[in-house]
Amino acid sequence: SPMAYNLREGVARYDNVAVALHWLIVVVLIAQFGTGWIFSGMERGDARTAWFEWHRTLGFLVLLLTVVRLGWRLTHPPPPFPPDFPGWQRILSRAVHWLFYALLIALPLAGWVYVSTGSTAAETGMTTLVGGTPWPIIPGLPRSLHRPAAEMHVVLVWIAVALIALHVAAALKHRFVDRSPVANRMPPFRVRVH
């Protein structure tokens, strides 16, 4: 049976759970980029350790939220595109969305491999999150993965930045330049359709 979608200006929109997860991930990612930027330039010490704890905590939160979002996406298909939405843009939109899922799982996993192969993890078998909360490492990884995991994490960050820029540019173009009803799929954006 066809899915029942809420409509905004006649266009099917994402359901409230998908919308909430989308914007929650956006907020956590902004905080995550901020913490990563701050601690990466700091001298070793207590302040850097505290920022790095926040970065790890937010990283695991990104992973958790993305897995939940992916599960929701697989069981709740996204709203259809408006009928006049160009085919190449449909393909690009779908590709960007699936790349986001892959990246937002791969990025925290690369970070997890990095902390799992560090000297602290080797000694304790754990890493710590905010408030001193212990978090398990991935067991059995060779120490030799430490540097490659760090390098992969950085590469994935830059790919994510490029993908986010593309996604935001497309959303703003649909909303403000084209004034396309496709913008109505993700609240709070709204384009009046006459």
C-alpha cells in the first residue's frame, strides 16, 4: 500500500522522525567540527584532553544517530520528488544522501580505530567520553593502524565538508533561487506553490 505522506504546499514531505534526526545530526556535526578544529591545534595537556573527550563523545553520538537514521530510512521511504523534478537531480540527490550515510558511519569508525590503536587504549582497553564515561575500544587491532586511521579520518572530514557544501548549496538553490517545491520536502523550508 502506498505510504501516507504529510503535504507542504502540495508536496510530500519527510515525516517528523526523519526531520528531527536530520536536524539533530546537523547540530551534532556542527559541534563535532568545532571540537575537532579546536583540539587539533592545541598543545597536549588537560584542556586538549577535555576537548578530545567531547570530540569522541560527539563522534559516537554521530555514529549512533546515523545508524538510527539509516534504519528509519530503510523502513520509511523518503517522500517522492515533485513530478517535474529533473531526473539528473533525482539521481544526484539520492547519491549524495547514500554518500552521507556511508560517510557518517565511516568517519566515526575511523576515529574509533584511531583511539582503539592509541597508547591509552593499549594500556586500559578503554577510551573515555565526557564525564570520564568509559567506552570500549575495538579489540585486536594492530598498533600500526593508528597513523593510517588518523589520516583516513582527516580525508573523510574533507570529503564530508565538500558533500555538506554541495548539499547546503543545493538546498539553498531550491529554496531561494529556483523557488522549487522540492524544498518543501524538508521542514522548516517552505516554498509557496501557486
